[in-house]
Amino acid sequence: MTSKHVKRFLSMMAITLFSVSSVNADNIKIAELNWQSGSMIANIDAYILTHGYGHDTELVPGGIDATIQSMMATGSPNIFGEAWTSLLGDSALEYIANGSLIQVRDEVVVGAGEGWYIPRYIQEAYGLTTIEQVLMHPYLFPHPEDSSKGGIVICPEGWSCKKHNENLFRAFDMEAKGWKIIDPGSGTGLNAFWEGQVVKEKGAFGYYWSPTVLVGRLDLVSLESELGFTGDENWSNCISVAVEECENPQATSFPVGQTGTIITSGLNSEVVDYVTARGLDGSVITDMLVWSDDNQATSEDAAVEFLNRYPEIWTTWVTTEAASKITRSLQ
Amino acid sequence: MNFPSLDKGTITSFKKSIDATFREFASNWGEWFTDLLSPLQWLLINFEKLLLATPWYVFLILVGFLIWKITYSWKLVLGFLISFVSIGLVGMWDDTMRTLAIVIVSTLVCIVIGIPTGILMAKNNTAQRIILPILDIMQTIPSFVYLIPVVMLFGLGKVPGLIAIVVFAIPPVIRFTNLGLRQVDFNLVETAQAMGLKSKYILAFIEIPLARNVILGGVNQTVMMALAMVVIASMIGVRGLGSQVMNSIGNGYLGLGVISGLSIVALAIIIDRTIQAHNKRHDKWRNYK
């Protein structure tokens, strides 16, 4: 059974579960996504809609596939807070194009996405702010098995980003500049690599993504290419395909992750206004994820902590009346 | 009724203090440990380079001859040639060499540490009482638990992979050495003692030769367990057949999984049969005397 089958099976299961639970049609159902930031945003939505606007809300757990499949099939859940548009699949995009589902934002998490990272202490010590500058100093990032070369850690086997990394390695002509790939072997290996290098305050350079606890806790900074993002054509037709099929890759930054909010049609207009206004900077989310990790807090705790800590952010999303109700409920 | 567990805050701070202690340890000692094991890293890298640089026909002739000298079994040599030629034909040669390199070095490390430890256990009951539970832990603790700390200490690559393999694969060679020495007929030892032989000579000329087949059985088990661990080791960046298995799992490539899995099986069977045939021959020779 391939992972596709598993996913399909899970989404079917999810549809069945969701349709059973969608008896009370007045509830606003919010997809509580199964990753850290997605689940926190869902909890913030639930708190604000409940306490600020007096709606009944219900959190519905699910992943990307299960949630979007269920929204297409049954119109529930109603709000999909942090939807990575590149991962939604074509049929979902069709639903959005023909108006059955509505995408209200394209940057819910500002600055989300994958990229090449270095720890901040390295950046500050050597003033390295772009990928090109890092590539000139391979000796700061010695490869574990060949210290005459610089090492860049990439995605493990089986992740689609492995192709991106391998093609970018060629695009930046890194072999000639004295670099070698470090294969982390698995997601576990990738995490442990970053943890270990940062704990020992050694050089580390390579792939990760944000917003994540790891980026926040280890204080990693993402680097851009001096060329910026050099176009979809290069990215989707060369960088994203297998190495043999990409003859002439061009150096580029990673594209910014598109995170939309997707809602079902027919929601109350004040709800639509709220989700349209709602967006968060990646650094704020990272901050909250580190807080949750330090306190082993649930996403619900994190949502309340966010509302207490950043009133200047969320009060711009809601009406003054709702804002004062929420403030009162927090006390 | 819920079990009256400690409150959440206490458990959390307990877990976090373990984390913090280990991070502190890794940051103070990580470099030191890495330097300490750098000779092993050198050995691993260069042995792999040597195997990869050896032309395939030279490898087939040399190892085929070696198996023949050990076993005198044409069947086994033929089986070896057929399976390795098939491995080469399906494009797994280089990965098989990488796996062979790390398995051989791991086994050597296991033997060098394991046999003296086994001797110590056989000679000293207190040592046996202390070491046996440690071996139990090493064999049963899920390897994922120590994979992350090992990588935090040593970084990604061959050395942490080797450590993960050795932790899992060393118990049989220790246990079998202990068992083999304890099974040696005490009358023989006593006779030697009565004739004034020093205990180190008794060990070298009477006990170890008599326990030899049992010890080799332990070595055989160790090799098998090391091979079983190559897939886990590939999770922390050890390239070889294990990373092909991971690749096939990650992408859902059934064919690649079967090919790389069977290559591991082929390696295992050849090594196992070689050691067993050697033991059998040795037994026969002893019975003739």
C-alpha cells in the first residue's frame, strides 16, 4: 500500500467522521491541524470567535489532506486556518476557482517556508547574511567525514525537498566551491544534527523550515540568495524535478511558502472579515511555539498566552467591540 | 480512577532536567568524544574506500578464495559468486561494499571489546552479576532512544552509526564467550593447574581453544545483528544498503525494497554459512584425533 493509498483511506475515514459530527449546522467548525502552528492558529480562531463574537465553535482535528477532502465533500469544517496552498492538490484549487470554497488570504503566516539556515551565532560572528556569502566559507562548516570540505545538510531520502536541495547544490556550483552534501538519513537524523551542532556551538548549514520549535529554540536564521527568487519556471520545471531531468538549474532563493486560509461559502460576514484580517508574522509563531515547548503547553494554552502577550497584533483583526469582550474574558 | 501520578509540573521539570543535563554534557564533551573516536572514523572511511576501489573481479576472486580456504565447500563459493554477481547486476554493488565495510569494522570492534569482557565475566561472578543486566538493557532498549543522543554527541555519519550497531550487536559475543568458557570441562583445567600451568596459559591453550566454537557462534550472531542494524544506522546518515531500504520506504518503491532487502539477506547467509561450515570442519577434525 503506497502512502497515497493510506492518505486516501484516511481521508475517507475523516469524511465519515466529519459528516457524522456535522449535525448541528449552526456551529462554526474550525480545523485543528495536526502540526504545531496550524493547531495554535485554530485555537486562536476558536477563542476569538467564541469570546469576541459569541459564536459556537468546535475544533475538528485533521491533517491537510483529510481536512481539505472533507471540506470539498461535506462543507465541513468551515475554517482551514493555515493551508499550505502548494500542498492542497489540483482538485482543491478547482473548488477554490469555481467558488465552492473561498481562499481569503495568501499569507496567514508571513515568512513561512523552507530554506537554508545557519545558527545566529555563526551569522553574527562572521557577518554572513546571504547564501553566496556562506558558500565562500566552507571551512566554517566542516563536513563530518571530510574536514577539507564544507558540509551542507539536506533533506532525507523520500522527502520531495531532497530534489530541490540536490538541484540547488548544482545550481550554486557548490562542489567546485569545496562543498559536500551531508545526508541526514531521516527526519530524526536531521533534527539531531541541528541540535547537536548548536549545542556544541559548531558550524551548521543546511535545510530546515519554519515556523518550527527547532528554528526558534536553536535560533536559526534563514538565508536568501543574492539573486532572490528567480522565477517559477526555473523552480517548478528544473529545481523541483529529478536531478537527471534538470539540465541547467539556476541559483535561486527558496520560494515563500503560500499559506492561505480556506473557508466554506455562506459564513457569517463578521467571521469572514475576521479571517481576512488575521495574519501572523512567522517570528511571533516561533516565539509562541518555543513558549509551548518550554512549558509543555497545549495549543489551547498557547492561544491564550498569545492573546495575553500580543494584544497589539490581534486587536487589529477584530472590531473594537469584540476586542473589549475578548480582553474582558482573558482577565 | 487515575493512578496518583506526580503532578504535571514535576514530571515536566524532571524530563527537562534530563534534557538540560545531556545538552550540557554534549556541549562540554562532544568534541572530546569525537576526537577520541577519530581513529575509528579514519578506519571506517578508508576501509570503505578500499572496498569501493577494489575492482569487482579482484573482490570476487579474493573473497571466493578466502571462503574456499575456510570451508572447502564448492557449493558455498558458488553461492557467493552467484549472489554477488546478481547484486552487481542490479546495481547494488557499491552500497553492498559500504554495508560490508561498516559491518566488518563493527564486528571487529565487538570482538575486541566483547571477548575480553566475556572472559572477565567467566572468571568473576561479581562481574557477571553486574554485566548481565547491562546486556539485557542493550538488547531490549529501542535503538531510537539512544540514536538522538548519539548523533548530538558525534554528529551525523559513520561513527554514530557504528556505535548504534555495536550497542545492539555486542551482547551475543559477550554472552557466548562467557558461556563457552564456563562450559569447559573443569577436570581439564584442574589437571593443568596440578601440573603447574599458570592461569593465563590455561586460558590461552586450554579454555579458549575448547570454547572456540561457542565463541565463534557468538561472533556469528553478532554479525547477523550488525546486518540487521544497518537499516537503523542509515537513519543517521550511514550510506549503504540500509539507505536504499529507507529510500524505498520513503518513496513507496517496492522493487527497490525487495532488491536491497535481499542483498542484505545474501550477505547474511554467506557470512553465516561460512562460519558454520568452518565450525563443522573444526569439529570433525577434533573428533578424528
